[in-house]
Amino acid sequence: MYLPLRWVFNMMSIVQFVWCGAAVHRGRPPPPSYDQSFLGIDRQNSLHLKETYNNRPIIGILAQELTENVMPLRHVAKTLTLANLGSRFSLYMSHPSLNDKQVRWERITQQDASSLLVPASNSITPDDAQDNIHQNAAQLQNQSATIVTEQSQPVIARVLNGNATYIASSYVKFVEAAGVRVVPILINQNQEYYEKLLKLVNGVLFPGGAVPIDNTSGFGRAGKIIYDLAVAMNAAGDHFPLWGTCLGFELLTGLAAEGKEIRTHCEAQNRADRLKMDKHYKKGRLFQHIPNHLLKALTTLPLTANFHHYCLTPKNFSSSGLSKVFRPLAYSFDADNLRYVAAAEAKHAPFFAVQFHPEKSPWEWVTAVGHNAIPHKAVAVEAALYFAQVLGHHARKNTHRYENTSDEISSLIYNYIPIYTGAKGSSLEQIYIF
């Protein structure tokens, strides 16, 4: 007896439907939506968003000493110096309370700039300064008028005296891209300052830069205090993430190696490179949930921006004892084909370290010689945002917060004005000065 052909097709359809349904129940999820894929989330491989409960996270970014490659020009943003200018310099103010938004830059030497810093004979408020500038400019010709800010010193004085610190704006944007706000962390503060601040923020980012990472710099000293506090917090069950980029990678891994010098000189300055994943990378949390297309792109295309003269080799990673507390996740190669660790994380705490600069692809556009190897492909930007989301996810896993709104508002980075340094010879597009 033969069944009609249409019955056969109907039965095949039913079998296929039942088989596909069983496949889903066997752990084969449907393709993720765009939003899920962007965050590396699917039914099997999720970031466990149900565990995240802090929807107003704040990350502190550690400032560091201002160096010449960051600000080769002296920008008068909050200070007006009128004395001894002659015809060589034209300096204007840029301040929220002033109508004149024009900003002029002048390339001056340390000696020339120091001659401009005559003792201030008058310190006035922004409103008074505005009136005096427009109505009594002639009377101000022989004195120095300083815009009073919350800073203890005028910005130009701190820059010239070597006391200025900064944070690159790209790190702020990197954190904000994860839906997280930023509080600047100052250096050269006492232990109590850092203890109090870490109870208010939900994580800390150690940025890249060009200063010592030991106790000879304020960056190094503050970094050690923060690292020790974060280790104790996580040991007590308080999920508190640390993130290190480039110099921050070197600081974080160096501290984990008990302050040993574990770096090797290398040639990885101004290089875009690909990643080679460690065979155990899935044991870590940094790449555990990365979408397949991003992982493929990072391992086949030169998408990581590298600007460093020191590298951490796998040999030093192991021989220093660092491998006891950190695991390597990915590697890159310098110009001499030296293999070095490009990404690592702590085994028992949410501490992440990348030797490359994910924040540069979306937000750093400087093309000066020696700083023009930043990949800006769309997939490089997507990878940067993925890394930001990882940090933001872990920041949401603790309940630290400010006790009152006024303290929170007064601490945020929004209280500071970024300076556009990229067009004037800096290696960074924008910076905040403290």
C-alpha cells in the first residue's frame, strides 16, 4: 500500500520540526540578535546579566604626571597672564564663565614660559575677570590676573613647575561607552584618600603613559595603594575590577609580581598587530564571551594599536612567579619578532590587563610621525567597545556608591574641561589636566 505523496511531505515536515525542537533543547540555541551578538551574549554563552545589579556604576581613572610628549605646547586654559608679553605672544582664556571662547596656542620654551610667570598681584573671580578684561584691559597690562578655580594652583603654573597631572580623554570615552561614568583619581594623596574613594567607585582603570611604575612616580605609588586595596577587597568577597592598558598593563602585572622588574625592552612602538590566543584563553573571563567574528578578526587582522617600548615575555611571565596569580590570554610580536604577552588577567580576581590600546581605535585620530598606526576599521572599533563592555559588566557587580548626590556630582569628570591637544603636536587628541 502506497501513501499519497503529499502525506509523505507532511510527515517529513513534522519530523523536521520535532528534530529542530529537540536540537534546541540539546543546547543548540538560535542565532543571537544583533544586540546580543554585540555584547557577546547568547543562550549558552552569556555575561550572566542577571548577576549585575548596579545600574549607576562609576569607574575611577588614575591620573599621572604630565610629560612633554603629551603637552608640548603650553595652553592657557584657566589662567590669563598679561605681564611681559610684548609682541611675541597672544594668550586668551577659555573658561565657561567667559564669553570669549577663542583659544590661542604658542610654542614656548621652559625659559620663556618661566619669564611669564611673574608673581600674581591680584587673584580675582571669573566674573570680575570678565569685567576687567573687557573694561580695564589697559590697567591690567602690568599685572597678572589669575582665574580662580577649585585647583590649588593655576593650570599653567602646574604645567611649568612639573606638578600637572592628566588623563587622556579617550580613556574617559572608553569607560563611558560601557554606560559607566568616570571619576578622576589624583596622585600624591594619602592612604585615607584612596581607601575612601575605592568604597565609592566600582572599579579602577590604570591608563597608558610614559612615567615610572615604581615608587619614584606618583602614578606608581598610587597604583600600588589601589592594587593592595583591591586585592583585599576581592579577597573579602567584594567584586572590584581593575583594568590596565599599556603602562597600566605593566603596572598591574608588575605589582602582581611583587614589584619585580619583569619587563624586557622591545620594539612595539607605533605598531598595529594581531593577537595569537593562548591555548587556555577560554579559562579567562576577558575573551570567554567574545563573539566569534570579533575573535576571528582580532586573530587574523592587525587591529590592536601598540605604543610601548617594554614587553612582558612568556618566559618572564612564568619565571617571575606571575603565572601563579595571573594567566596569559593572548600574545603579539614586536618588530624583531619577539613574542610577548598582549593580554592577561588575574586567576582569582577581576583584574584585566592589555598591552595594546583598545581606546585608540574609536577616539584617537592623531596622525603625527611615530603615532600613525592606529587601526580605525569598523571591526577594530567594535572590538574596543567589547572590551569596554567587559569592564563595565564587572563594575556593575558591586554596590559601591556615593552617600549623597552632591558629593557624587562634584567628583565626576564632567566638572573638568578637556583640552584639544591633538592639533598642536601632542600624541593625544584631548586631555584633562588636574
